[in-house]
Amino acid sequence: MKNKAVIIIILVANIIIQSTLISRLPVFGVWGNLSIAVIVALSIGFGSYTGGYSGLFIGLIEDILFSPVIGTRALIYFVIGFLIGNTEAGINKEDVRSGIIFTMAATAFYYFVHFLLMRAIGEAFNMTQYLMGPLFIEILINLMLYIICFKLFNRIFDYPRFRL
């Protein structure tokens, strides 16, 4: 019960920090995405259920606040959380390297699927211009954000472990 309350507080804090602080601090014209880092960290630590629904919650709130189309970020974050959460039994939760790999893949996946969804509804979005550099900068920013989340979450949570 304690973990659920802390997770809800983290999700709300994520939305506040993402919309007020991180969205105001561009690095070479690129903004980080704290939501991906939080979803990856929660998915690795607690599995597909917590990761998927955390992604859905964050995505819906971000869609309502910032997006002209409701549901795109919610869908993408849900899929990211669910897929990464399904692998949580086979990875070391106390090793930052697995989360780094997942964060890199999740950032690339987010923009590829976002591009496809925006094309499907008729929004103009130039993917080739984004792939020339900003994607790699955003991956690096998200990696730094993930490492901060990883260190913070390891202090806050006692992740469930399976013993054989």
C-alpha cells in the first residue's frame, strides 16, 4: 500500500517537473523527457502492470495538457511501460545498464510511433530532420534523467525480488 501512494506522488511530481522545469531547459534546442525515464524505472522495478498503467496515467495527463490529439502519448507510454515491464523478471533491477538500454530504445520508439500516429491523422512532422541530430541529444538527456531516477528510486523503494 505504501508503494502505491509513493508511486502516485512520483507520477504527479513527474508531470509537474516535466511541465514546469524540464520544458523550460532546452539543451541545443532539445528538451528531455522525464516521463520516459520514470516509466522505464517503474517498469523495471515493479513489472508490466505498474509500468503500463503509470505510462497510461502520465500519457493521458500530458495529452490533455499539451497535445492537440488525446491518446497518442498515453498509448505510446502504455506500450513502453508494458513491454519493458514484461522483461523485469529476467533483468537485474539493481544494475543501471539494463535501464540505460531500455531508455535509449524507449526514446527512439516514442518518436518513431509518434511520427507514425501524427502522419496517420494528417499532422506535419518531419522525421528525417529530427533523426539528423536532435534524437541523439534527447537520448543522452533522457539517459541522464534515467540515472537520476534510478538512484532516487533505489533509495525510496524496496523492489520485490524472486528467490529460487
